[in-house]
Amino acid sequence: MGRIVVGVDASKESVKALRWALDEARLRGCEVEVVHAYPTPELAALPAVVTLPSDDELTKAALSVIEEVLEQVGGPGEVPLSRTVRAGGAASVLCEVATEADLMVVGARGLGGFRGLLLGSVSHQVVAHSPCPVVITVPEHR
């Protein structure tokens, strides 16, 4: 196995997904690519002047999300790690980045009750469209 792609979004579920991906990478001797997708700002016709963040500001904010999640898992340790941030929908960005990856890992949000038994929209889209096998980590309460 060469590369594991893991999606993060600063949620506790994505922290769990990153932790799982790093553990798996240690077992398999492969690298991890941590991915964060951010939405592009949309401009509507408004009666006021609106200043949108620059691409550099959006990229910097997205990278800080990755760093925050890495800090929560204690860093990558000895696992080779790369960071990727891209504008776009989370599922489509993850599937693009996972081309030629050996595995993709994402966390499912636990909503509780019957809804908690269902996958979230990103998890569902990733499973349906991923170019590689997918692991979905779930919250402990399931």
C-alpha cells in the first residue's frame, strides 16, 4: 500500500478518521495525504460592497484546519504526510485527490437515533464515487 487519503474538517469525526488513517499507515508502511476542501465564496447581487477573502486567505485558513486536526491526534509521528487543500465540494475533492490512492478514510457524523444509522451526504457520495476502497469511521456511540 502506498498512499492513504483522509478527509478532515475539524470535526471530532474527522479527528477519529485521521487517527485511524495514521494507525493504518504505520501498519502498512505508507504515506498519508490529509485533505481539506473549502467552499468557494459566492457573490450575490447585494446593494452593498462586499469584500471576499482572497485565494491565499482561504488556503491559509484551510491549512490551519489540517494543522488543528493534526495537533489533536498528536502529529503524524513517523508517518510521511502531505497536506492538500482545494476549493470545491468535499466529496468531489476527495475523490479527485484519491485517484491512484490505495485507500480513502472519512468520518461519519453521528446524528443519534435512526438518523445516526445513516451515512452523511459526504460519506455517501464518497462511497458511491471513490476511485479506491473507502473506510468510514463512525462515532463511538453507534
